[in-house]
Amino acid sequence: MKGNYSKDRHVLSIIQKAYDKGQQDNMDTNKMIHWLKQELQTEYSVGQSKKAL
């Protein structure tokens, strides 16, 4: 149960970062979605690498 909670918190923090970044950089929706995809994929691949080690 704690694992799901921490993953949800992590995703929400990334969404908050995207929102803040969008406000500062006047990011349009497409750029924000692209940024979110990259951020989430990077986190996933880093998480998988740590598990492999």
C-alpha cells in the first residue's frame, strides 16, 4: 500500500513541477505534455536501472 502512495505522490510532484514550469516559461499544452513524458520516462528508466543493480 505504501508503494502506491509514494508513486502517486511522486507523479503528483512531477505534475506540479510541470505546472510551475508552464507558468514561468509560458509553455503551451503540447510542450508541457512532451516535458511530462520525458520526465516520467526518465524517472521510470532510472528506477529500473536501480532495480537492476
